[in-house]
Amino acid sequence: MYKDILQKHNEKYDESEDIPPIHTLCQYLREGILGGLDHGLPEDKKAVADIAFSFKNNEMVHFLQKRAKLLNKHDFEGASKIEKEMTELKNDNFDELIQPETFWLTFMHTEAKQSALDKAEFKFENGLSVSVK
């Protein structure tokens, strides 16, 4: 889904700008969700304070923790082995590691939050949808 969103969204913007993909995704989600809120809601109430993402990177976090413990014990050989495993994981699963799994959107006003909760699902122009909980 992430790649589809970025590809479709980038068609609308000048790709010569060096914008990180996650910022493009934030912009896409912000526009899609705010545009789908109750049309009776005043525009000054439609504002997003923050968007945060979670990633499916548990295995990489585990490696980082293990490496930190080894470095604290001055076991540089063991840490080097872990780094090789981390590099292998990154090389084999890069797309999955950088693809957001879930996102949290914080609204500036409770009216916008309630409008989003009332809708429960937002359909985007490219046919993708986002469920709201």
C-alpha cells in the first residue's frame, strides 16, 4: 500500500524536490483525511497536529538491543557479528522495514477527531482506504 500511495501521490507534485517519502506519505494522509471529514465542519477546525507511524521492525530493534549490550561489555567481536546480521536483515527486507504498518493521527480540534471517528473509513482517490479506530 505504501508504494502505491507514494507513486500516485508523487504524480501530483514536482518530483525534483528532495522530499523524504515519509513526508510525502504524511502529506497524502493529511490531505485525504481532512478532505474526507464532515463537509459541515468549519475549515478552521480541520487541522492535524501530528502524524506518527509504527513499523514492523521488531527483529531489527532486537538486534540493536543485543548489539548495545555487547558493546557495553566491550565484546566488539560479538557486536561485529550482530552488525553483519543486521546488514543482512536490512538488505533482504529493506522495503518491509521502511513501510509503515500503522499510523496515528492527532487532530488539533475535537470536532475533527469526532468527524473522523464517525466516518470510520476514508477512501482515497486511488482506491485505497484507511480504517479509523
